[in-house]
Amino acid sequence: MTRRFPLAGLLRVRAMAEERAAAELAAARRDERAASGRARSTQDRLGASGMPALAEERAFQAAVASRVALASMLVEQRALAVAAQEETDRRTEVWSDARRHVRAIERLEERHDDMVRVEEARAEQLVLDEVAGRRAAGQRAAGLGRADA
């Protein structure tokens, strides 16, 4: 009968924590990509916006106001992209820590499994030695009994 790994429950809990950290990291990466995409889109719109060809005052003021608004939006979106990158970095650290904890317990489990296999092999060898010893003793006794007859 094999012995159960005594830390199996802890390993399951740690594995669930790692899965949760991985899911949060994936969400943070999605958010980071979205924030970076919005910033790039705004930057492209700002780059594409130009000044009117005609020197009409209202058109000029509208173009300037539009560019100022886009520039302001770009600054905000770049800040959000940086914050998203920082969150991704933080989530990466959390996931790495969780993975390291799981891996440490997995190594203990591997060592435990190796010890159990060695103990089982040793017990099996003892049984085989006992059987071989009894068989040899029985054959010697049978051989002595025939010699006496």
C-alpha cells in the first residue's frame, strides 16, 4: 500500500493560487494591450489631424482645440498604459512567487514518491528473499530426508 503525500492538500491549495495568479496576469496583459492600443490610436489620430488649408478663424480655432484635446487625451492614455504595464509587472511577480511555491512542494512530492518506491522495492525484495530462503530450506530438508531413506 502506497503512502499518500502528506502535503497533497497544501499542494492543491498552492496550485489553485497559482492558477488564480496566472488568470490575473492574463487579464493584466489584456488590459495592458488594450491601454497601449488606445494610446497608439490616439497618437495616430493626433498625427493625422492637421490644420485647415483655409485660414478661416473658426476652422483654425476648432483644429487647435481638437489637437489640444487629442494631446491631452494622449497624455492620459499614455499614463494609463504605464499604469497597466506596472500592474502587469506586479502580477508577473505574484505569479512567479506562486509558481515557485508550487514547484517547491512538487519537488517535495517527487522526493516523497521516490522514497515510497524505494521502500516498496525494499519490502518486495525482503519478501522475495524470504520466499527464496524458505524454498531453499525446504529443498535442503527434502534432500536430507531422501538421503536418510
